[in-house]
Amino acid sequence: MKPIARALNRLTELPMLLAAATLFALMVLTFADVIMRSTFSAPIEAATELTRIAMAVIVFSALPVISGRAEHIVVDLLDPLFRKAGIERILDGLVTLVCGTLLVWPAMRSFNLANRARSYGDLTEYLSIPVFYITWFIAFMTLVTAITMALRGTIILFRPSLLRGTND
């Protein structure tokens, strides 16, 4: 089982590398925009558009990895009660499985919106980038997140020892 865990860990490096590279590009863009705006009174006109696209890429490329590793923000006010009752693992597995299942709907909806934007020929304002590319990326990464969460929830419920092995 360790080779599978190692392969999955290697696979998570790709979207995180994309998020990191996009964040770096966003940082350079913001720096250049501030310098151009302050020094030459000539801001980069497409900076807002590029920032919106970059934020979508950063968030949605990191989402499956963060969800798969259960590193997202959690409110655990009632966890001590569930731990005392001995149902913490079952509740965690069910919540993760249900959340993964529910994420399929926004993913499918995003695919529909991307196809609609493609049929309408929607373009971004300044750079004329087809909107459907960004929406397809969002839809695909949301679907990957849904699958990841559903698998994680199933593993938590039926084979929790598999997850303990990856944390070592």
C-alpha cells in the first residue's frame, strides 16, 4: 500500500506547483502594476482581470489537495462530545462522504455554464480570453475535489488504517 500512497503524494505536487507558480505570477503582476501606477501613472489595464483568473486557478487547483489531506478549516466545537460517544470517526467519514457527493452538483453546473459561455463566445474584457477555459478548469477541479472527498469519506468509514499509514 505504501507505493500507492507515495504515488498519490507525488500526484498532489502537480496542482500545488500550479498554485504556487500562479501565486508567484500574481505577486509579480501586482508589484509591476503598483510600480507602473505610482511611477508612470500607467497601470496595467488587465491587472484586475488577470488577478481574478489567477485567484480562481490558485483556489481551485489547491482545493482537491487540501480536501484530500483534510487540511481545510474545521469548526470542531462538538468533537469532544462525539469522541466521548465513540462516533467521531463515523461522523467524520459520513460528513466527508456527503460533502464529496454534494460537490458533484456544482461541478456539473460549472460544466454546463462553461459550455454555455463557449456557445455564446464569452470573452474576458481586456485580454479577450475565452471564459469557458477558466470555467472548465473550475468545474474539473471541483469534480476532482468531489471524487477525492468521497473516496476519503469511504476510506474513513471502512478502512481508516489506510489513512493512518500516509501520515507517517
